[in-house]
Amino acid sequence: MARASLREYQLALSERLQSAAAGTRVPTKLGLRAGGEAWLVDLKEAGEVIPVPAISPVPLARAWFKGVANVRGNLYSVSDFAGLLGQPATPLTDHTRLLLVAERFRAGAALLVEGSLGLRTADGLKLRTGEAPQRWVRAHYEDGDGNVWKELDIAALIQDEAFLEVSI
């Protein structure tokens, strides 16, 4: 599992502090790809994004519930986000990642996604109005290239009955 070195972390933190002091907008959303769609997650709701560790399957669970993963001594229940959305299962590739839900939710949950699309600011996104409401979608956006982004509401997801009911 790749980890950032202390030096890389300090450099990134220094850059963010300098940007904040200069009045530059600091990215507040994490871009992800899941089920062939672009998603945004508020950084306050995301724990971290990591390469996929070994996942132990759980018997008699729904197909989208992949099992349990040990991340630095903590167990996380792993759900395939694309599968949960009714899309084909996420293939495991070099780009596949786990999004750990922020510790403040005390959910011990992780979402399997196709990959990370980096950090985003809301400046380049235009809110799309009139979109049909969907579970766990806080808002729909469009970027300057015409790409549609859905903002995932982690709090709504982890409280949703369908997400909590993993047994067959």
C-alpha cells in the first residue's frame, strides 16, 4: 500500500496554507469515478482514498457488498458503489480505489470505486437545476467541458436502509 512520506505531506500542507493566505480557492471536493459516472465527495465526508487491500468476502451478502478489509488494524465494510447503484461490478485494476468514509461518521464503511479524479473546487462547476432527485445525490453539476458530476451525500448514504441491509 502506497503512503505519502512525511516530507510530501508537509509540502502539500505548506502549499495549501500558502494558497489560503493568498486568497486562492482551496479544493473542497474529491472527484471519483464509479459506475461510469463522475462523482464529487465533500472532503469533510471523505476519510482517505487508498489502493484496494485484501477483502475477505462475507457469506450470504448482497452482490455489491464485497466483504471486510483490514486497514491499519481497523475493519471496514466494503461496498461496491457501482453495484449499489445498479451498475455492473467495479473491476479490480491498478486504478481501483477504496474511499474510506470519514471517521466522524463512525461507520467503518468504505466504497469501492473505479478511481480517483483528484481534488476539485466548486468554482468551475455550474449547478444543474431540474434534475430528478436520487438517493444520496446532494446536487448535480456541469463543468466547463460539459461533463456531469453528481455530489454524493455520504451522511444520507450511510443512513439509507438499502445501504445498511447487506444480507440476502
